[in-house]
Amino acid sequence: QKEVEQNSGPLSVPEGAIASLNCTYSDRGSQSFFWYRQYSGKSPELIMFIYSNGDKEDGRFTAQLNKASQYVSLLIRDSQPSDSATYLCLVNAGNNRKLIWGLGTSLAVNP
Amino acid sequence: DVKVTQSSRYLVKRTGEKVFLECVQDMDHENMFWYRQDPGLGLRLIYFSYDVKMKEKGDIPEGYSVSREKKERFSLILESASTNQTSMYLCASSLRGLEETQYFGPGTRLLVL
């Protein structure tokens, strides 16, 4: 089992829809969770981080963390073509203080 | 605004050459990272530095070394470049603590012939 898993996609959604991206992790001691966005040919940039169970909202983005089920999600409301990118999940695995990246989910928002 | 710069955007080298990739950050960050990114393999950590002259091996350190003589500068060295080191190399920096946001440079695309 991979330590951090993401569906590679591509996930295709129509403009204006909600895009839901998921990330599962194996280390129950994981403490902090990050979502990065990476446009083709560009570097990753942070969208959101979340440390506590529940939802965290920032504009059109909502991160959801469920430590009991060991997953973290990113919801993008009112998806725009400019949201088309690869979304990377980063987990700070607390037990050995290791940072683990998922392979990313490719999102395509169709006009 | 955090700025992380890398010395080259594109680099072409020959097998066996010694290659230096430089990264500079201007935000007084303690942590600096070197990654390589390959299709299907994602971001893989090569080396991590949490302070001047301090370094830790990442997941794939073989064939690489690093140098951090000043806080703002972190260099990645390929002692003898090989074709399997052809990749996109990304540098990042963050404040102390693995829970801190990483800020990435623009990347160096290295081709080893």
C-alpha cells in the first residue's frame, strides 16, 4: 500500500460544477496535510493546508480532513477552466516526521 | 513575497560531467529542499537541509550531493552525470518545521546526453 494515494485521473468536470479530489494516507500519526496545484510546465504552489478534523474553507476551495478514515479531500466549487491542473497532496507523517507526496490528480475543467 | 530562484531553466550536459544546480531564497527560510519530478513518479526528495551546513538524505540521494554554506543558498551537485538523471529538478524552501508551507523555484529541466 502506498503511503499517500491519489487517483491519477484525469478527472473531467464541466465549468461551474464541483470538483472533488481525494487523498488517502496510511500513517495514522500524520499531522498536517497540504494541497498544492501544479500547472503544466510550472512549479507546485500551495492552495491550502489543514491540521484539524473537519472542513476548512478558502474562497472556492474547501479542504476536508477525516483522520479516523485517513483521508483528506479538496473540493473546488464553481470550477473554472483556469482550475485545470494537477493537484498534489502532501502529508506530514508525524511518526517519523516525514513529508510524503502523492502522485497527483489531473483535473480538466471543460468550458 | 517569497522568492525562490534557480540558476538555470534548461541545462544540457554530457554523461560524466559534474553538474551544479543552484537555488537561492530571499525569505530567510531555515529549510531548503531539492526534488526531482518525473512523469509517473511524482515529486521525489533528493536532499533536505534544515540549517547551514546541515543536510539529510531524502528518498533518492544516490548520485547526488548537496552544499549549504549560506542560509539562502542550497546547491545540488551531480558528481558524474548519467542519462538516468535527466529530469526536472525543483528547489523549495520553508520556515523551520515540516508543517510549514514549501515555496518552489521555477525548476531546472536537465538533459544528460
